[in-house]
Amino acid sequence: MTTTDPTLAQTDPADDGPASGIGTGTRGTRIIGIATIVAMGWLVAFGLGFSPEDRDQRESVRLLYVHVPTIWIAYLAFIVTAVASGMYFFGRKKALGWDRLAGASAEIGTVFVAVTLVIGAMWGRLTWGVFWQWDARLTTTALLFVTYIGYLAVRRLGGTHEQRARRSAVIGMLAVLEIPLVHWSVRLWRSLHQEATVLGTDADVSMDGLMLFSLFVGVVAFSLLYLWLVLHRTRVMAMEDLLDERGLDDALAARRAEAGGTQAGGTQAGVAQEGTA
Amino acid sequence: MEDAGFIIGGYVLTFVTVAFMSWRVLRAGKRLGKQVPDEDKYWL
């Protein structure tokens, strides 16, 4: 993500054409936004109301309708980041749009991992009696979170947009390799965390129908939210980049004008000195 | 009762987080949209 210096961003839009003041919304994003709100309402209804309590976990199972979808969508977001990074890095055109998609997706994925960790800690407190254990799944997920915080920090380093894109593309393609580690950590090490119920290798989903449906509603709700956010965030980044470039152009033009004025002033002063002599 | 507090608190925390993130993105879009001419907005 590139920050925009407000002092540099104050370019006059009238120079290049009228700005309607319209933000990043379109008819498509509005439809997705409404669908997201409806799906979130369904998630609350099914997650907190209609789905039954679990035999072992009791009511705490309701937290899993948020915990599981958020980490799945975070995985998806980081895969999108890696693919978009690859498209930028190996693409011939080096289109910055891929870089912005990678950055936007990573931001949203990181927030979703944070939600997963917090909700997981609450579930752990109710089920295990503790908020946190240095268990393989929890530790690798925390590592994933820290890695993408690092990725976002690297995006904020100075340099041109191309430098930002190159640097972050490399990290985006490497960081995604942590996902298999997180997902299979429960099998690789003897973990306290339960194994996958839905995405297991045996393809046997032994869940109550309403529980599975509630989980499905959660996945749909957070998928829609991800799509809505990534569209808006990518557009915001495009405008930030544009204003950054304009700000830099304006600053360079001002600098050239200043240097030209100084040079002309210096020449005039030199002529005046010669005249005096 | 402790369960209800954690469960409802977890949902509230999640929705507050995503609502805040959405609001920030929309606000940034509106703010920057005033400075960028429409022909540079590829989504229009």
C-alpha cells in the first residue's frame, strides 16, 4: 500500500478533467455489498440461532462458523496475492494493476487471519480452558499473520511503484508457501487443534446438516465480503498511485521552475555586477 | 453464561472489525475520488 502525501495530492482536478466526486462504488459493487449484508444476517441467524449445539463443544461450536470461513478466505486471499504477484513479476507488461490486486488481497487476508486468531482464542478458552497454546496449528497461523504484516510493511517502504511491486511480488510468492504448512500442521505434528472436518483427505464430512449449512453460509458471507473489499481497495490503491505520480510530477516541475528562476536570477545578478564594474 | 459472552462478543468483534475496515476503504475512495478526474477511474 502506498501512502499519499496530502500536500502532494492536492492537484487541481480541473487541469485534467472534471472529477465527479464519485468514489469507488459501481452498480456491481453495490449488488455485492447488499448480498454481503444479507449473507451476514443469515450467518447470525444460523450461527447463533438455528444451528444446534455440539455434543462435545456445546455452544462454543457457534464461534467456528466465523473462525473457519475467515481462515479459508484468508488462504484464498493469500493465494490471490501470490498469483497476482507472479503475474506482475513474470508478466511482460509489468502491469501495476496486478501489484495493487496483490496488495489489496494481502491486506484483507491479514485482517481475516487476525479475526481467526482472536475468535480461535475465544473458542480455545471455552473448549481447552486457555486462550493460547504454543500448539503447531496456532503457532504456524501466528507465523503466517506476522509474515503478511511484514509483506505489508515492505509495501510501505520508499521507492517507485515499480520497486514496490518487484519487492513485494517476491515476498508474496514466497509467503504463500506457509499455507500448506499451516493446513497440514495438525497432521505433521501431534497437535492439540482438531484435524480438518470438511477439508480432510478422506472426503468424509461427518457433520450435522444444519451445522454444515451454517458453515456454508459463513463461507459465502466472507467470500462476498472479500470480493467487495478487494474491488474497492484495488480502486483506492489505483487512485493513490495516480496521485502519488502527479504529486511527484508537480514537485519535479516546481523544482525545475525554481532552479530555472535561480539560474536566471544569478545571470541577471552577474550582468549587474559586470555593469557596476 | 460465560459461553454466551464469548460467543456474542466474538461475533460482535468480527462485525465491528469488518465494518470498520469497510468504512475506511469507502471513506478513502470518496476522498480520493474528488481529486481524481473521472477519465482516470477505470471502473467508471
